[in-house]
Amino acid sequence: MSVALPIIQKEFNLPPELVGLLLSAFFWTYALMQIPVGWLIDKFGPRKMVTASCIGWGAATAASGFAGGFVSMFIARLGIGVTEAGVMPAGGKLNAIWMHKKERGRGATILDAGAPLGAGLGGILITWLIASTGSWRISFIIAGAATILMGLAVWWYIRDNPRQHKGVNEAEAAYIEASHAEDDAEAAKEGAQGKRALLPYLKFRSFWAMCFGWLGFNGVFYGLLTWGPLYLAQAKGFDLKTIGWSTFVIFGAGFVGEILGGIIADKWRASGASANRVMRTLLGISSVVVVGGLVGVTVVADPITAVVLLSVVLFFLRWVGLFWSIPSILGGRTNAGVLGGAMNFSGNIAGFVTPIVVGLIVGATGSYTWALLYFVGSAVIMGISVLALDYNKRLPV
């Protein structure tokens, strides 16, 4: 959507304020569905929810290719938000079910690294499809069909229990189950009762730190994801092809950074360091670099330097993908789905607020400077939250 937006904006004759509203539409329904789908994931299992999400999401994406104007595109984007909502909380649940606790950092970042990888590859693929077909509409239909096929692949491959998967041998299943038993024993010592609920978590500081940390993170990431291509086009004068490759470089750096962040976290934990030391150090460094990089982008005039700085920002920002291990840390396997939904709901408040705010700022000032400073403020919220969270123990619910 964001890569094709310069063409869509011109075709639909949209001012910046309506562009911001259109970009935010997805996040309205995506956010509102997070807690309900988290409950459904805990009840029915992640396999069914991811499959349904991908098929519905693909159909809605294809439908957006038939939009005739702002209203129909807005409705299609609302539909994409509803259908895509189950994917990430289900991923957090799968991380709790499938990963040994020593490997959940890498599990979380491999899961979450799909976001910058998709944005990076999507920038090139959508640009190529538009150039090849001569139509942004056809590119959306093709992308939707590919997503439906991914849903079918999910149903064929994913299982809700390691023992149900034909690729898992007895030793692997026993290894995972031993970690689950250890988690359950530690949780029992902390007073956890294994209740399937969300409300009891609201009294804990770590729950709110998780939510505000993800809100701050998404204030930066979704801001760059939705408005980044328009920023490069309007503030730096990039054409469609250059936007595609710049998007690939920026978000590709995020993918690499996120994978490395997960590896570093797990190896450091394996050396005997506490979860608090590892997570607060890595995520604290991430926050400082992101704030500094975004401030730098506001003052540099050279387009290439801006792309380099944004690449550095994404490299370190995506370390916060480690947050997808937190629902299983705080809630165990029982409540990983609903806690992941609550976390993603909070993050996606930034998802629907940020595009609108940036649109209003750009429309009022004719500049992206204050929009970038808005991202700086989001990064500061993220930094405070990652240091306030206790990563060492499961909450007694």
C-alpha cells in the first residue's frame, strides 16, 4: 500500500490528511480485533487462526485492487485489518508451545522479522509488479492470491503440538516438553494458577510496560512503514524505482538486525546472564540508537545519508522484536495468546493514530520535520518501558 501510495494518491486526488486516514484504516480494525483473536487462539489453537487469517487477508487485499476511490479503499483496508489480526498473537502462542525457553529470543525475532522482511521484499516486488503490469490494481490482486496460497501452506505445515508434526522426533518433543515442565514448576512457585484470563494482569507493572513498550515501538515502525515511501518521494525527490530499492535497504537492515538481536539475546542468556540484564541492556541500547538516528534524519539534507540513517534506525529498532517472547514469559502457554493480543492491541493504537497524526502534521506544515520528531517521542516511550519491565518471572495469575 505505502509503495503504491504516490500513484494512488494522485489517481484518487487525496490531500495529506486523507492519505493519513487511509493509511490508518487497517490499524483501526486490526487493533480492535487483537484481544478477541488472542482469546480465540488460546481456545482453538494457532493453526486454525493463522490459516483463516491468511485466507481472509488475501481475499481482502485482492478486493482492494478493485477500489474505485477513497471510501471503497478505506473499507477494504478495514477488512484487511480484521482478517490479518490473528497472525502475530498466534505466532507468540506458537513460540510458547514450540520453543525451549533457551531459544525463545530467536523464536520471537524470527517470527517478528517477517515484518521488515515483508516490507523490504514487498517494496521491490510491488514496484516490479506495477512496472510489469502497468497497474497497481493488478499488483494488489496478485499479492492477495499469494497470501491465500500462504494460508493453505500454513494449514498443511503448522501444528499446535510438536508431537503432532511428522518432522519432530521423540528427542525433540521430549526436549521441548522438559522446558514446559520446568516453566510450569517455576510458575507454581511464583503462585501462578494457570487461569485463562486477561483482567488479573492489569495490576502488574510489567504488563503495562509490555503494552507501552510495544506502543512506542510501533509508533516508530508503523510511521516509517506507512509514510516512509511518501517521505522519500516528496522530501527527497525519489522516483518509484528508487523508492522500491530504498525501502528494501531500510527494512532489509531491520530484518538483519532483528535476527542478530535474537541470536545475541539467546547466546548471552545461555552464558548464564539474567533475563533482565540481557533484555534491558539490548533494548536500552536499541532505544538510544533509534532516538539518535531519528534526530539525525531531521537535520541531514542529503538523501543517501537519510537512507543510511533510517537503515541504522531499523537495524536497532527491530531488536525490540524480542518482545514477542514476553507473552510467554509473563503468561506461560495458557495465556500467551491473549497477552500477545493485548500487547499487539496496545501497539496498534499507535498504528491507527500515527498515520493520521503524521498526515495532519505534513498537511499543516508542509514538512516532515515534526513528523520525525513525533517518531522520536515514540522511541522515548519505548525506551522507558523496556527498562521498567521485569523479564525474570511469570506473573502470578
